[in-house]
Amino acid sequence: MSQQSAEVPFTYPEVGATKGEFPPGYDHFRLRLRIGSGRALFERAGEHILDYGIQRDTGIFKWADTPRVRVGTHLTVRLGLGPIGIDAPCRVVYVLDEPDRRGFAYGTLPGHPEIGEELFAVEYDPADDSVYGVIAAFSKPGAWYVRLGGPIVRLIQRWFARRYIGTLRPR
């Protein structure tokens, strides 16, 4: 990780808040969908997430300064369609590496069109062997065009969350 990217402050003060109750003043979003069953699926999906697989498979991954997710990793995702898009810088806030939860959250840095944090995770329920994909976020507009987009931007975020989870399903 470059020293410069570690010194750039997040664009919001509630860093790490996707671990618990979301802060007021943001749009809140949580999606938890069953993707299948079995410990093997959980392990595979967890690896997929920690290797930026969700971002790569949905076509938004541009660059990261580590080959695998870790706290402090600086990454850039590209938001938009084709040549029309914007680079959105983020930094990994925390990594989940628990027996039944894997994933990470990243927070927005200056230049990102939104302000907030997003969690990408997979959960295993040993009670019934179910595996769930989880996307959770709190955000608000950070650029005029996101404010202008209003509800349409929120619909696009929810559509993307389903696509993210879709990358975790068995193929």
C-alpha cells in the first residue's frame, strides 16, 4: 500500500459502522440472500470475495494495491457504462475472517461520487447448512450528479447488490 493512500482520510467519520448499527443521515441498505448450502460453498464464496471476485465479476474492479483484500488496501472501482464512467477510490476498513463469516468492507475516499461504506460478505449457518451472500451499505451523495440522480441511483445500487451476490452462486 502506498504511504500516500494510507494518509488520505475517509470521507465520513463513522468508519467501521457496517459492523453494527448504521449511522443516521445516510441511506441504509442490507441484502441477505441464500446462495446454496454446504461448507465447501461457503469457503469458495469467501475466497471469491477476499480476492476481489465480486468486483471483478461485475466489471467494476479497476485496481488494488494488494493482490488479496487486507485492512488498509487501497482500491479503485470504475462506476459507469463503457467509456462513460468515473473512478471511485476506496480503502478497506476491515476484513471478516470468522468460522462462519468471511468478507470485507470498504469506505469511500475523496473523489468517490458517494460518501459511506459497503460490506461484501458470505455467511454460513451451521444449523441448516445454508450459505448466504450479504451486501450492506450506508451512503449518501458525495457529488452533484449523484444527488441529481436521487432514487435512480438507489435503484442501481440495489440492482448491483443482487449482481454482487449472484457472483457467489455455484456455477
